[in-house]
Amino acid sequence: MRKLIAFDDDTFDKLKQLARDRMANFQELADEAFADLLKKHGVPVDLQDALRKSAGISKTPVNHARSRTSRKGRS
């Protein structure tokens, strides 16, 4: 889907320069910016994020090895 977005000249020039510096195109900058905005507001960006959010699972894996060793010493 295509939408028109208006930028003032100074902002657009800076965005074009940023795209050149990162060897990216304007669409890649826009995709990254909108993904960051959705993440900031807690909106899942893709199916994997939506499934994690609905299951209440964080992105960082939990290390259960430490809790198993601490139980052995309690007996």
C-alpha cells in the first residue's frame, strides 16, 4: 500500500543523507522507523512478536540450570 507523507525540505535532506551514509534506501529507513514506533507502543511488528506477547514470553531465554542446582542443596 502506498501513502504520501510530507516532509519539510531540511528533514527530507537529512533523511536522504542518512540513507546514503547507511547505504540504505528511504524505504528501509521508513520500515525501521515504523517498526520502532510500533515496538515503543507495544504493538507486535510480526507474527512471532504477536505470539510472544500473547503467550507472555520474553525475547530473552530463561536459564533454568541455576535453579536446578540450588534445589539439590536444599534436601
